[in-house]
Amino acid sequence: ATAQIGVTGLAVMGRNLARNFARSGCTVALHNRTEARTRDLVDAFGHEGTFVPTRSPEEFVAALQPPRCLVVMVKAGGPTDAVIEQFAQLVEVGDVIVDGGNAHFEDTRRREAALRERGVHFVGTGISGGEEGALLGPSIMPGGSAEAYRSLGPLLERIAARAPDGAPCTTHLGTDGAGHFVKMVHNGIEYADMQLIAEAYDLLRGVAGLEPAEIAEVFRRWNTGRLDSYLIEITAEVLTHTDARTGRPFVDVVADRAEQKGTGRWTVQTALDLGVPVPGIAQAVFARSQSGHARLRRAAESLPGPETAEGAPSRMAADEAERFAAQVEQCLYASKVVSYAQGWDMLRAGSEAYDWGIDLGSVAAIWRAGCIIRAAFLDRIRGAFTERPALPTLLADPQFAQELGEAQDAWRGTVAAAARHGVPAPGMSGALAYYDGLRAARLPAALTQAQRDYFGAHTYRRDDLEGTFHTQWGGDRTEDRTD
Ligand code: NBP
């Protein structure tokens, strides 16, 4: 047994992860159900490091130094269960089985509990950064026991992305499902970010009348400021691209239906179960879903909007467009802060519900590089939660609060412009509503609760008295104390 780590499941993700381990100096055992993939990897990349190719699960396990660490990178769901069960029978007490696939955190909790009974450590880990990240350095989000992290952690730290300060983008997040939960929230935030960026693009096009190539320039400029991030960078790239077949802007030939694999939906479903409001993520999931509803969209095609008679938006003069773009930047930034605040609320809610003790500052730290939402901005979130771990919402951080205050005129102006021009901006307008909803001294929820008492005798509380009350709505409207 010579290998420090093993990877089973050598499709795109597993192959690149195995190469990353080997390039970092680890001896890596390889296994795949279909042996040809193992051979192909060694033929093409064997020179990159020390690989131990194996042909059977038994041979694979025998190649690993105890305590064995083996990473499963197979299709999520049934295949992952089958492979875990297969290896659970071959490993020994104290060994570590890692699932690096996109598992639901509840599945990870179930698998961890089952393996713990057999004395085997199970680590469910989120891995973000796609194919390229797996090879060059992903953000890695492991859950599981602290003991498992002691043997596995140093290996993960070798292959993880490095933040600008040199810190590896991985840390022990908490027991059982913590890692996959954090990865799920990462993806939810990613959905919200992408939706907001799409709305900013749509406004620059539909209100200012800019062409995609001009909008690419705006995004490129934004990418040198506080919005500096991978997603803004690739947005500029996509908007610059011209379709080779037609010579038209690429964004104009792609069908306008956004698909989803399900992690955004998981985030929203879980948020509903935890009772934590994440409307920014929900809006993004619903916006994708709405884009794909061809029947609804066709049926509504001829509904009147505020368009000019010519249909096409009139083009703003250059200086006016410049001012509008600056306003949209403020709106995008403020809305982004709101959606990250919601994401962190969800991290806290999950951590409390499952007793994970997730360090909220550390999550921001390990998302600074390697993952899809990597951004300079995350270092400030790390700072906010490191300074004040009990910060009730990111919006209450003095620096973010000040920026939101400064952005609010432009934010309101942009949302109003979207409404006036008939440009759908559910993410941005929802973010503003969330901000106003949180800061409101008094909400119309008082009326909602009164209605509930009227039709369902659901009772209400009063601001001026202790206890719960019910009004005799059908009778003389006297008020009874019910507790
Ligand atoms: P896939 O999700 O396409 O899975 C292919 C691998 O699963 C192959 O190695 C295949 O073996 C193996 N496999 C299957 Br399918 N059923 C199996 C079974 N019953 N027993 C043993 N092996 C089985 O690969 P991927 O795109 O590399 O993703 C791997 C994991 O990483 C997934 O959970 C995915 O959700 C997650 N992930 C993917 C990305 C990404 O960007 N692609 C990013 C982050 C996480 P075979 O070669 O014999 O068919």
C-alpha cells in the first residue's frame, strides 16, 4: 500500500481531482467501474505525478495506506449509494470515505450515520469550480467528523484554490451534512448573483439601448471595482462573443430559456423548511423556471406594455447612458449585498438547526477563490463575520449598511426605471423590498395577522400588552385574552 489518497469515478471531475492530487505530490490510487477510463488517465497524464491504477475495488482499497482516504466521484444519487456500500464493505474501522459529488445534505446525513455505526468516517464534501477548478484548485467544503478531517484535511488543503492571502480554500465546516449544505447555499447564492447580473444587462439594453458589445465594456469596467468577480468577468466575455454562424451577438442567438440542475431548488425548499426568507434565491429559481414556460410566455405575448410604438428601446445619449450605467452598478451592488445577506442567514439557520457550529467568516474565506461566486467582495464578508460572529444580518455591518444607504437613491431609481420601461427585474426589486421590509418600523403584517384572527380565530399579540388575544369578530367585537 503506497497511495495517500484514492479516487474512484474518473469522469471529468474525478479525473481532474486525481490529477490535482498527483500534481501536488500525493501518490494517488485510481479506480473506475469501466477500466478503460483508468487506463486513459494514466496514458494521457501519467507523467504528471505518481498514480497507482487499479482494476478492482479490492485492489483499489489494498493500494491505500491506512487510515485509508478514498474519494468517490460518481454520479449523484443511486450510483453514489451503490459505490459507498461497495467500499464500506472493504474498508476498515477508522478509514475515511469521501463523497465529492453533488449530494443533497440530507442524503449525506443519512450516509454518515450509517457508516458511523460501522466505525467508518464519511465525509460529504462540496466541490465548486467545475471541471477546471477540480484540476487547478477548487473551493472544497467538507463536512464530517473532526477526526476524519485530521487525516483528510491536509490532503485537501494541498489541492484547494488559494485565496489572495495564500490561505487554502477549504476548512472543516461541521459534522455530517455541513459541507454539502454549505455547497448548496453557495449554489443558491450563485443563482441569485447570475439573475441580478442578467437583470443589469437587460436594463442596459432595454432602458439605455446599448448593444451587447457596449454592455461588455460596462461589465469590464465594473470588474475593476467593488463588483470584481468571476461571474462579472465571464459575463463580459460572453457579451463580447459573436456567433460564427450568423455574425450576430452570441447572446442573441442562444434560446432564452435558462435550465437548472436542482441545487437552487434544493436551497429554496430547505429555506422554506427552516423558515428563513431567501427571496433573492427564490426569485432566481423562479425566473429560470418562468423563462422555460413556453406556453405561458406565448399566451402572454400580446399583453400591453409601455414600449414605444417602434418597439425597440430608444438609445440614450452617451453621457446619459453613462449616468444610467453608474446607477445600475449601485443597484446591482446593493441587490448583491442583500442576496449574500440572505445566503448567510441561511447558513446560520442550517448551522443552528443541525448543530454544526459553522464559522460564518470561514465560509466567506473559502469562497474567495476556486468557486463560481469567487469575488474580492467575499473578503469583506469574511471580515464582517470574523469581527462580529454574532452579526444578525450582513446588512447590519456598519460598512455594508453605509454603502446600502449611499446606493439607495440609485437603487430605487433603477427599480423604478425597470418598472416604467417594462423590463422585468424580480431580483433587484425583490432585494429592495427585502431591504425596506427589514428596516420598516412597522409592517402591514399587523393587518395580515388581524385578518387571520378574523376568519380563523388564529389570535394575535399586542405591542402594548403581554399575552395572546382574540376579537369576537362575529359578535360584539370584545377582545378576549386567550392564554
Ligand atoms: P458523472 O456525474 O457523469 O458520473 C460519471 C461517473 O460515475 C463515471 O465514473 C461512471 O463510471 C460512474 N458511475 C455511474 Br454513472 N454509475 C456507477 C455505478 N453504479 N457504479 C460505479 N460507478 C458508477 O461524472 P462527473 O461529471 O465527473 O461528476 C461526478 C460528481 O461530481 C457528480 O456527483 C457531480 O454531480 C459532481 N460535480 C460535478 C461538477 C461538474 O462540473 N461536472 C461539479 C461539481 C460536482 P463509468 O465510467 O463506469 O460509467
